[in-house]
Amino acid sequence: MSLRLDVVTIFPEYLEPLRHALLGKAIEQGILSVGVHNLRDWAPGVHQAVDDSPYGGGPGMVMKPDVWGPALDEVATLKVEQSLTSAVPHLDNVRHDQKLGLAEESSYAAAEVPSLSEEDSAKPLLIVPTPAGEPFTQQMAQEFSHEEHIVFACGRYEGIDQRVIDDAANRYRVREVSIGDYVLIGGEVAVLVIAESVVRLIPGVLGNRKSHEEDSFSDGLLEGPSYTKPREWRGLEVPDVLLSGNHALVERWRRDQSLIRTAERRPDLLADVDLSVRDQEIIQEVIGEATEENC
Ligand code: 6GU
């Protein structure tokens, strides 16, 4: 199992963290390969304009379809196997960048574009980060972690000409995705968020598989608090139950802490969780306390 990520952006340096730390380790292990591509490499002319004023008027700029189209066509065809032939995949990918950066590769003839004749599942996944997208969830991270090739198209300004997204469906499975109800300047940070949450779910990246079965959201609940040594710190004690050595008691306590925290911070999540009678009693206590405070 390995995953190829390609990112098209006008700020390639913004994606450098993709090669660091946790994700960098996955690259060295051959589990992940990453290509970052400068959209301007597909922009013709001396000015290399990537945006223009919006039809219909209004503020801001819209990213041009005749720049995005050829860029996404070319990046779609980057073979997953290609990136695995090098012993040092991430260095290999740096050279891909440079190769793709050659001006002559930006010239584009529609007839030359190889279109995938295979069924839908053979198409790479195109993720377009946008505050107008469907909300990104842990379940989507889980789904994306099974992909072979994901391409991210980072928009800036007022977005990308919609025809780019509509046309890309010929070559890709397309998802417009939002990472939350707030507005970023561009999609780059959203790509880092999505990539990190996806890559850590690929077996072998985190080492300990059990550690993501117990994540917040994996059972629909938030994780409760955790503690380590020393047992007493600045007058604050670790809860006794955690030192009891009684595994069943510890598990029950952790479940209760998750329920309490979720009821307090994210009551909306509880609607989708299977709750035992005991679970419901714990939640009732939290709700009871909250009502008393409000009186
Ligand atoms: Cl995915 N992109 C941008 N530009 N802003 C966002 C977002 C994405 N998600 C929330 N805000």
C-alpha cells in the first residue's frame, strides 16, 4: 500500500511541511510520495497570469481555466509506480517538479491529453479545498487513506473558474472539501490538514495501529484527558483510578470522561453514538449540572 500526493499551487514553498517530520518519515519508508507543482509553470507569456477579473463583475480575481486545465491534465497522468522506482522517492519528486517546470511542457494540445479509459476507480482523486466544499471529516480521512493517487488543486483569491472543476470530472473523481466554517486565504493550509489526517491512517505510518482506533471521533466521541508522571505536579494529582491497576475500572472511567467531555463541548456528536443505559446516565448528570449552573 502506498499513496502518491500531488499538489498544484502558486505557493509551492507553503507545502514544504509535507516533507517534514511524520510525513517525511512515511516518504522515507516508501509509503508516501509527494509532488508539489507550481501552477505558474503552466501559465503562458511573460506575465504568467494565473487569474483574471470575474465575469459579472464584483471584487477579487478568479483563477483562469486555461492555466488550471493543462496543469491538472498533466498531473493526473503522473504514474503512481513512477514515484516508487527511486530509492529516495522525495528527492526523485523534487526532480519531477523541475521537469514539470519546463516552459515547453506548459504548451498544451487537447488531442494529446491521455484520458483514462479504465473504470471510475482507476481515476485519481482530485480534492479542491474550498470553504464552499463539503465538510471534511475523520470518515473522509479514512476513505482517502485507501487511495493510490490524490491530487490537490489549491485555489487562491475568489476561487477557480468552475469549468475547471466540471471538466476535471472527465479525468478525476472530484471532491470539493472544506476544513471548517471559517475562511482561509487559500487552500494550502487545508491541504496540509487533509494530508496529515489521511497519511497518519496508512498502516505503518503511526506504528501503533491501536492508537487511531482510540482517537477522538473514531468511536464518535471526543478523547478524555490523559496523564503521565509525576504523580503529583504543582499540587495537582493524577486521578486515583488510573493508578489502581484495575483495567476494567480504568476503561469505564475513560469512557465516562469521553462522554462528559463530548456532552460539554460537542453535544451534537452524541446523536450518532450508541449509548448504553450507563452512558446515558453519565450524560444526564452533565446536563443536570449545566442546568443548575444556569439557574
Ligand atoms: Cl478548504 N479553503 C479555504 N480557502 N478556506 C477554507 C477552507 C478551505 N476550509 C475552510 N476555510
